[in-house]
Amino acid sequence: MSEASKVIHVRNVGSEISDNDLIQLVQPFGVVTKLVMLRAKNQALLQMHDVTSAATALQYYTNLQPNIRGRNVYMQFSSHQELTTMDQNQQGGKEQDSQPNRILLVTIHHMLYPITVEVLHQVFSPHGFVEKIVTFQKSAGFQALIQYQARHSAVQARDTLQGRNIYDGCCQLDIQFSNLTELQVNYNNERSRDFTNPTLPSENKSRASQSGYGDAAGIYGLQPPGARGVGFPQMGNPAALVAAFGGGLPPGVTGTNDRCTILVSNINPEKTDEDKLFNLFSIYGNIVRIKLLRNKPDHALIQMGDGFQAELAVHFLKGAMLFGKRLEVNFSKHANITPAQDTHEYSGSSLNRFNRNAVKNYRYCCAPTKMIHLSSLPQEISEDEIVSHVEEHGTVVSTKLFEVNGKKQALVLFETEEQATDALVSKHASSLDGSTVRISFSQLQSI
């Protein structure tokens, strides 16, 4: 068996299979930096951004036969560790990754605010007509491929924007030329856009991807891997989980746990109810139901959407401080919580964070921090009003109010993690001037 490599060797590549077909097959797992089509041998070599991306793709297809246009293709690590000019010349091509091209590979560093297709279009369109944009998350960070109509537009954009920040002090652009010749966009949505074809659907209506595998799920007929549980979007396949976290699970998280119910003890029964527990634990997955134990007032059972989400909650919340108490969070011996009068149902709640954009929410999972991120704010909100809304929970060190795609959001830094946690569980889903505020932890260290 070949040594792990960032180059994938693909066999049985028929003449009907294009470069873009192969790229779409592996693009959900990372950026394709080089592609060599060996037409005479019905083979191809794909170079991923890193070894982890290639390994994740191969692990996923170990249990699922990849099929393109009705033809099974076979994948393995290549004996090449890197594609060279000689490899490129086997197809009569040239080494292009440093040569000017109309397609740019853009990496966003220090991404303080969300970057969308619309934001990227606004930044890059002044330099020429942008035909297509595809975005994805990688271990290197948030990345995008941007295709111009003309090469000189891409050159001008790179020369002008390289190293600059989209927002003041953050979201720095790192731009290089891609060696791809054409982007294939199948859906116009928050992850991709074809500005030359506004009639594209937002998703494959007959088989909408809920697994975070984006467009490839519809093209290649993939089903959400390992789907199980109570009807929430699941990601039970370890390779899919690794891909959701940009190439590697958080240290200590296995992705193999199948116990969905958590026992939480040492809670403050005077200040904690089911809704506050929901607000905290729903950061790590969808909540099915919660039960406070009447015979043990400082204990609660929480049933998560699946075992992986339960594992994330146990991993990140064990020992967290809430209302003056250090939480004990462990897996329960109970497989699930039986519905009863003393249980609270949340499976149908619109406040479950993982009903939509599950992959994005997984990436934002972290232990409680001193900073909270507020969204869905009223348009006319002020920083003083935000402080007034949360300051009863602790000392507010600083705040920052900003706008993303015309919608107001804010960051609030508290003196301690406990104060931020108290504010989150008390004020998430609260009403502020008619808006339902959504709150999560931010991984930023300062504003």
C-alpha cells in the first residue's frame, strides 16, 4: 500500500469524465491544487492542499464506491508526494500554480467576521466581471475559488488585494493563482454562485444535502453518511466529521461515541431550568429532550441528536462554571429519555442550531470563552442597549457592534468565562426590541 500522500491516484477515468467531474468528487474534502489527466491510461492524479484532505477523501470513499457519470472510479494514494513539472507535462500541460490564471485561490486569515459569497463578490468585482465563486472551509482556514471572465482582471485583483484586509484589522486576503481552468457550479446558494447563470437551483430538491458535502452530494448521488437519530441532519461517518472540522477533530474527540444521553450534575437548581440548559448544550448539537431529576434537584438528563453531538458537549462542557457551580458532565447509562409530563421536548424547536448549516456550527464548537457573539439583532440597536441587555450577568470589558450583509451583530467581552456563560444561557433566544437574539461563544481573544 502506498504511503500517505496529498496526491490521489484515480483509475478507470473514462473519456466522458472531465477535470471538473474529478474535482467535484473530492472538493468537499479540501482544495485541489493540481490535476493531471492521463488520458492514454484512463487515469488521473489529483493533488490536494495537504495530506489530511487526501486521507479524509480516501477514508470516506473506502465505504462508498465513487461513481461518475455511471462509471465506477477507483482511488488510492499516489506514489508521488507532490506533482512536478514532469508530471504535468505528461498531459502536455505546464506547471500553472504560479502562473497568471483567471481563477484565484483565496485564503482568509484572521476571520473575525463571516465571509459570504456576496462579500467576496463585492470585494473582487471592481476589478472585472466575476463569473463564479465557490467557498469552502479547510485546515488552512476559509478559502474560495474566484473565476473572472478575463485573466487580466484576476491579475489586477491579485496585485491590488493581496495582503489587504476585508474589514479593518481582520479578514486578511492571501491570494494565489489556481491551476484550474474552469469552475463547475451546480447551485446558487451561500457556498457557491454562478453569476452567468442565475437560474441555477439553490439545492438539489430531490436529494438536498444535509451532510455538509455541498454540491457533490447531488452530483454523485451521495447520501448523508451514517444518518440516524431523530430526523436531524446527522454526520455519523468519521470521515464526514473530520471534514466538518476542516481536516481534524478536536483533540480528545473520537467521533465514534454512540451514546446520545448526557447526565449533568452539580447544577444550581435555583437558577437553572430546562431552557437555560437547552441554550448551553444546543451549541454542540440539536436537543431532543431534557429532564430535571426531581429526586436530585442538581441533576439533569439531556438527550442530544446523536452520539457525536453528545461527545462534543461532554468534551467542551465538563468542568464549565455556571451560576457559581462547576458542572459535572458525563454520558448517562440511559440510551434515551422517555417522554413524560416532567420532560421538556425540543426536537421540533426552531432554536435548535444544527437544523441548518450543521457543518458551520460544528466548526464554531468550543469550550466557554469570555466573549459572546450576538446575532439577529434589531437594525437600530446601539452598543449601550446591548450592554444594558447583558450587564446584569457580569462586568462587560468591551463591546463591538458591526454589520454583516446588512444585518447587525455584536461581540461582548466579559471579565470571566462564567459571566459570559451566564449571559449566554440567560439571554440566548431572548427578545430585544422585537428581535429574537441568538448568542454563541466567540473564539476570539480580544476585540
